[in-house]
Amino acid sequence: IIIILGVLILLGSLAYSADNESYNNNPPSSATNSDWQTFTSVVGSFKVLLPTLPKHQTRNEQVEGLDNPLKMEIYTSTVGNSLAYLAAYTEYPPEVDTSNPDNNLEGAANGMVASSAGNELISAKLTYFGSNRAIDILIKNSSEGIYIKGRGVLVGHKLYMLYAVYELGSYNDTDYNKFVNSLQL
């Protein structure tokens, strides 16, 4: 069950890959500091700053050992052709044991790395987001030429995941920190 978190986080990065086709058909957008806006998700009841209006996807993933598929809400905000910010939310059923958040969050990072042959874990650090356990991760996918940098926050049975998917040269540390630190639950 710990690997469930990793599978769900990967789904968010797949949303970037699936949407990448449409990036080439849209003119690149730029996000200046004044363009960032607060996005409020009705599902999951969270707020986050995003550089552009996000696209919404709902994904259902059947997981072994669970009767019903897990539902993930993914909001993707793109900047040009090589950078996307994703905010994702999942609520786990009671049978998923989240009593040891460190194990769940470490399992998420390990599961995400193992889910794609090109993924390599660069760093993972357990931390806190307010009083809730969190993990900051950085993954490099050599085969796709992308990086995934993000923060997962586990609040009871609710997982909030904020991350940037980017090509080298399109990442801005100030913007990333503004994004992940803007989460309001």
C-alpha cells in the first residue's frame, strides 16, 4: 500500500506528458510575478498560486488490495513548452494505513522512481509543512530529458502533491518556492 502514493504521484507527471502534445499547438505563455493567481480547488479544499489558469483532469487508478479505484484530481498550469506546475489531490480510503506518514511518503518517492525506467532519484528529504509531514523530492528522467521537483504533504488520508515538471533551463527556483509555499489547506 505504501507504493500507492508513488503510483499516484506518477500519474500527475503523466498528465504533463499527455498534455505535452498540445503545448506545441499553443503559443508559449509567460508568467511574470503579476500573472500568478490564486487557484481554489473545490475538491480537496485547497488553494495554491499558479502562473496560468490550470487544466483539470480526474484520473482513477485501480490498485491491488483496494476494492475501489483511487481518484486523483490533477490541475496543470503550463508556462511555455518546457515547464508545468501540477497540483494534485487524492483522498485514500480508510483501509490505507497512513499511521506512519514517513513510511508512506518515503514509499511514494521510491514508488515514483521505480515506476519509470528513466527515473533517477536525485534527492528526497522528509520535512514538515506546518504540523503535517511532507517530503521534498527531485527526480531526473534521463530518457525524457525532464526533471520532477515536488512536495508531497500527507494530512490524515489526504495527499496533496505540488510539483514542477521541467526541462533543464526552464526552471526558476523563486517561482517554484512561491508555488509550493503557497499551499493553503
